[in-house]
Amino acid sequence: MRVGILTGGGDCPGLNPAIRGAVTRGIEFGFEMVGLEEGWRGLLEMKTMPLSLETVDSIVAQGGTILGSSRTNPFKKKKDGSDDSELAFENFHKLGLDALIAIGGDDTLGVASKLYEKGFKTVGVPKTMDNDLSCTDYTFGFDTAVTVAVDAMDRLRDTAKSHRRIMVVEAMGRNAGWVALWSGLAADSDWTLIPEVPLHLKEMTDQLKDSYARKRFGIVVASEGVNFLNVPESDRVQLSEKSQAIFAEVEDEAKKGGKLDNFGHPVLAEQKVGPRVAQIIENETGVETRHVVLGHIVRGGSPTVFDRILGTRVGVKAAEMVKDGEFGMMAALQGMDVVAAPLADAVGTNKTVPPEWFETAKIFFK
Ligand code: F6P
């Protein structure tokens, strides 16, 4: 059996452990394992590499992905209305693939699910630092991202204390606030802003004034996906004119429409959440405030033990699912077990932060 394997979408630590898991278990079953390079681009351009025990030796400790990644989308409509899906189907056959393991988040797995609906034997492995994939309790990449963010915040607290400043940390996570919320809880933030909860900015800045009066520094973490249009009117009118001008800017940008990626997601870095939150805090509190955009830093480096083990387990399970003919399914962590869950269910709706999590975080905004 010839089994392809690819990693698509934003990279994250844990991809190499997952590749190692699938390849090692696949070789045990007598499969020929072949890597498709740079996500779905590898299928469209037929860029492949052989995968052996030597190729995956020691990669468990490496960040990134030895296969490369991209946000190539074979179903993306071009200007003339066509897409590359027929080419993907053709190349699947040309490459002599009997099955394909796709490691990715909702976009990559969405493509795997569509291919399965067209009769191709695909199996999914969930990954994303955003932790926003349904049907799985955690995705690898998330634990490492939070660990790096917490380390950054611990460092920023030192400099905030020295300079009697407030530091705002912008964390990735797309439209789910998992990374910001967990980092904030673990690093004792004075406030956390996540996309799932309306932005009570007046309440935040009042709270920051109180805590600043006591301890003379502050740390705020804001998810890149927070929407300034999600500030309740009652809150907004209490802010200074300078801060309100920021909302007008955001409204203007929203009307124009921003840059989208190949899967139609807005490029959230363009929303300038960190700088804008810092500006609002400085306007409202009068405390010197700085911001730091963590960006891609949290996606690099060696995976944590949790991500190494989770990546390994879901990779191993994917090879077992190929052997057992469980196609159109994804290797999911449910409780302590790794089980097969339907790809179509996993990619349907994102898993966002339940509001009660925010209530727990709020206990510590003191
Ligand atoms: O989905 C993972 C993620 O890191 C998001 O948190 C972020 O919005 C996006 O990818 C950034 O994408 P890119 O690497 O294409 O800039």
C-alpha cells in the first residue's frame, strides 16, 4: 500500500512527532510512506519525498515540519471560476496513492473531507496552535504556543515592573481565544481580551487603574481575533474621544475589507489589536503602555512533552486507521483516548472558548 502524508496550513510544534508516528507505524504495517511537500501544493505540483525510518529519526524534538507547509487550497475559485480540484484528483492517481494522511487544521482537513466525499481514501490528523478544531479535546501545537506565550509574559512582567508600565501582549489564535485565555490565566494577566466575549473596555481600564494604584504595573493579553466592533455602545460612549476615534478607524477599515488568505480568512495581524488596545489603555489610564505582538514566535521551537506525545499518538492512530479502512475520519483526542471521529463533523464548526472560562479568568483581574 502506498500512503501519502502531508502537512498543511500554519505550522506548529508537534507536526514532526505526528509524521514520525504515522511513518513508523505505517512502515510496521508494510506501507510505502511518501511525503507530499508543502501541503496541498505537493499534490498539485507532484512534489514528493520518500519517508523512511532514517528520515524520521530524532525529528520528534524538532519544531516545524520536515515536509514543509503552505495554505494552498485546491478548491479555491480562480477569477475564471475554475479551481484545481480536478488536478488534485488526477495527481492522486498519477502518484499511485492508495491513501492519504492529511495533517492540518480545519482548512487542510476540510480539503481532505471533500476529497473523501469524491471517493478518495483520506485520513485526518488534527493540528493547530489555535486549539479551535471540533471533535478533539486538544490539538498539538497549542500547549507549546501557550508555554512560549507564558514565558514571554513572565519576562514582560519584569520589565513592566521596572518601568511602572502596562504591557499589552497580542497573541495569535484566530477567532478562538484559547491561547490568550490560557496564557493570561497561567501568567496572571490583569485583563484578557478574547473574541468570544464582548469587549468591556471601560470596565477593563477602570480595573487596570485600580490594580495599577496597588502594584504599579500591569499585563494585558489580547487575542488577535478580538473585534473592536464588539464593544457595547454603553461602554464605548464612556471612553475618551481619542479612544473613540480608534473605533471610527476600525469601522472604516471594515467597510473597505482587508486581506484574505487562500481559504478566505481575514489576515488578523492587520487588525493591529495589540497596538490599539495599548493606545486605548494609555488614553484611559494615563499610564505609559507598550505592546508586544508575539506573532509567529509561539509557532516555532521544540514541541513540549505534551505536544510530542499527542502528535505521536495521533500520527500512530492515523496509520492504524489507514490499515483498518477508517477513511473520512480524523484521529481525535477524546478524554484520554485517541479515537476516530468523522472529518465532516470536525471541520463544520470551530471550537471556541465557552464564556464560563472567561468568568474563571476574571476572578484574577484584581
Ligand atoms: O491558524 C494558525 C495561525 O497561527 C493563526 O493563529 C494566525 O491567525 C494565522 O495562523 C497566521 O497565518 P500565517 O502564518 O499565514 O501568517
